[in-house]
Amino acid sequence: MAKLTPFDDALHQIVSDASLVGVERLPIVQCRGAVLAEEIRAGIDVPPVDNSAMDGYALRALDARDGQPLLVSQRIPAGQVATPLMPGTAARIFTGAPVPPGADCVVAQEDCQRDGDHVQLSTQPSTGQHIRRRGEDIARGQTVLSAGQRLGAAQLGLLASLGIDVAPVRRPFKVALMCTGDELREPGQAIEPGQIYNSNRPMLAALLAGLGMDVVDMGIVGDSPEATRQALTNAAAAADVVVSSGGVSVGEEDHVKSQVEALGWLSLWKLAIKPGKPLAYGKLGDTPFFGLPGNPVSSFVTFCLLVRPYLLSMLGDNDAVPSAWPVSADFDWPKSGSRQEYARARLSGEGGRLSASLYPHQGSGVLSSVAWCDALVVIPPGTTVSRGDTVSAIPMSLLD
Ligand SMILES: Nc1nc2c(c(=O)[nH]1)N[C@H]1C(S)=C(S)[C@@H](COP(=O)(O)OP(=O)(O)OC[C@H]3O[C@@H](n4cnc5c(N)ncnc54)[C@H](O)[C@@H]3O)O[C@H]1N2
Ligand code: MOO
């Protein structure tokens, strides 16, 4: 039997092959999931001025020392400019409104009694309380985001807080998706004996869309050399990267490998991983190609561990390769294997440490295990595990 490629070697080869796409300036509303191409520096302070964190009264703390009521000398709603505070008085102020020059604290209205044009404080304030300082979130000139960072909701909000409406990001690109198998029918259709529903299509399309990819859906492709070759040709013409599922194993009905070799070449086939052994990787002419095994768990795992790092490397993502966390095994794995296993697991916190328990059925057709899990426990080849041992786990939050 041909030697299986170790996972780390395959990952290294795949990630090194990925070429960086160009830069585009996009409105931030279109940037969710995009990867920043340049670092972002703040052009302004955030917040731009000292402002109140409470609805209440702004004053000088020293003026409250004798406990006498203070005259309310101005009213400052958010959005207005304050005038300097008249000495020995207080200003009515609202959350987010600029603190007037001369005031050095804000007293919440719950700690005050208003009586006509005066206010009586019921607590002794301390200097600086309830004031949000100019630039305390972001100081002008500060680097706020680095090149290679992916933009999620918080990062987009941060850009907006700096007044930035257009961001330099890596150009989104197209990934064609095709699912091979005569047995496949789409959900919503009736199935005949021998047929199954196509679960890989929505699953892989969702994973691709989650990475900001523009998915070119080639649908279901029949198990014939001609249909497979035609679909591969069309997919390569329509997209920057082609991903298929199924048809990469050794049966006579598995045509993907031979047709990829007819149109280009395979650089990798058969990895020392479980699930996912028959993963195929190569080129269709100039177009990168990934052939994922058809078993749904194998498709999911190989996408997350190999295709995802490749696509994110094309985008220059600093976190293209997910990290693994040390966790305690809440299971025994008595039989070592020759392939690196990615067991579907759930993490829970016990005694200040995360521990992993496994889904009871780890078959590569059991998609329930993926829907249930929140981590993949990595069990290297030749390894057994006893309860309490430390194992590595990759959280799903870093994978999909
Ligand atoms: N003689 C051997 N047989 C197999 C080997 C082997 O080494 N020698 N490897 C096994 C392993 S491991 C895997 S993984 C599978 C991969 O096979 P293929 O990539 O060729 O996939 P198919 O045969 O097309 O399908 C496998 C399985 O998955 C179901 N499937 C396929 N596509 C979908 C889809 N879109 N949605 C839902 N389910 C899908 C398909 O019906 C099969 O049950 O090969 C083993 N065999
Ligand atoms: O390697 Mo296969 O993906 O175990 O079923």
C-alpha cells in the first residue's frame, strides 16, 4: 500500500502553495469576514472629548466638600458643546455629553436631589469619577488593527468608531463546489431506494460562505468519467479554487482522481488522517483543486483542517492554521492507530481545567457527531489515551 502523507507535511505543502490575492477597498458594510490587507491607525481620539458615563451632574469634587446645595448653572445634552463650568456650581449632564472645562467628576442623578435650580448631593464624589477620558478607548496615531486580521462585527464597529467607512481588504474570490454521487438527491425532493440526501452541499457551502467566499455551486455531478470531467472543466473556468466531495476513493465509481489527472495533476492523495484519508489535492490547469472524501464527517473535517487554511492563506489571514488547546481526556482511547485521528468531542470546564468527552459513535458517516461536538480532539498516530491524560483539542469556534 502506498505510504500515507502525514498531516503536518500535507498542511505545510498546502499552505505554502497558497498565493496571496490582491487588495480591494470595500465599504465596511461589505467587509464582514474579510481580511485586512493593511494595518489601521487611528486618525482621531476615541472618545474625542472627556464625556460623562452617567446621567447626573458634573462639578468640581472640591466644591462638594462642605455638603451645601450647588446651583445648576448649565444643561449639557449629548451632542452639544459645553461652556466652562462657573466655579462653585454644577452642570446638569447626560451620558455621552462633553464634561465642561472646570468640572472634574460626575455624580449620578440617583445620588442627588434636585430642588428647583439647585442640586443636593447625597454622596461625597471623588475626582475623576464617571468621566470617560478623551482617547481612553483609542488614542490618535495608535495601531488599532493589523494586516492579516479578519474583520468580524467588533472590528467593523471599531473601524466605524474611527470614522472609517472603507477598508483595505483582500479581494474576495470564487470557490466552485461540486458534489459527486449518483445516489445523491437534494433535500426537498423525494428519494427512491438506494438514494440519500446531499448533506455535503449545504454544509460545505455554509463553511465557504462563512469564510467570505463567493460560492459557485455546480450542484450534483453523476458518477461517470465524462460528467466528472465536464464538471471539473466548468468549475475551473468559473472559479479561483475548486472543491469537490466524493469519488476520491478506490472504487470503480470514483472518477474524480483520474479526471483531475487528465486535466492537471494531483500533488497529494491519501493522508494519514482519520477521517479523511482519501483527500486529494492538485491543480486543474492553473486552478487549485481539493477533492474531499464523500463521507460527510470526512468532508467536514478535511475542509476545516486543510481547505480552510489554504483559503485563509490566500487572504493573508494571520490565523489561517487553527491552534489546539491542551485539555484533559475524559475518555479512554485504548487502541492506537496508524493515522492521526480527529475525534468529535465536547469540552467542559471542571476543576479549573477543560476536559473533553467523545461522541459515542465516531464513524465518518455519522454527521450527528459533528453537529454535537464543539471541538476536535487530536490523537496522533501510534498513541493511546487514558482518562486524565492531556490531549490537544481544536475548538470548533476556530474552524467554522
Ligand atoms: N476499498 C476501500 N474502500 C474505501 C476506502 C479504502 O481505502 N479502500 N476508503 C474509505 C474512506 S476512508 C472514505 S473516507 C471513503 C471516501 O470515499 P469517496 O470520497 O470516494 O466518497 P464516495 O464513495 O463518493 O462516498 C462515500 C460515502 O459518503 C456518502 N456521500 C458522498 N457524497 C455525499 C454527500 N454529498 N452527501 C451525503 N453523503 C455523501 C456516500 O453515499 C458514501 O456513503 O471511501 C471509503 N472506501
Ligand atoms: O478516512 Mo475515511 O474519511 O475514515 O471514512
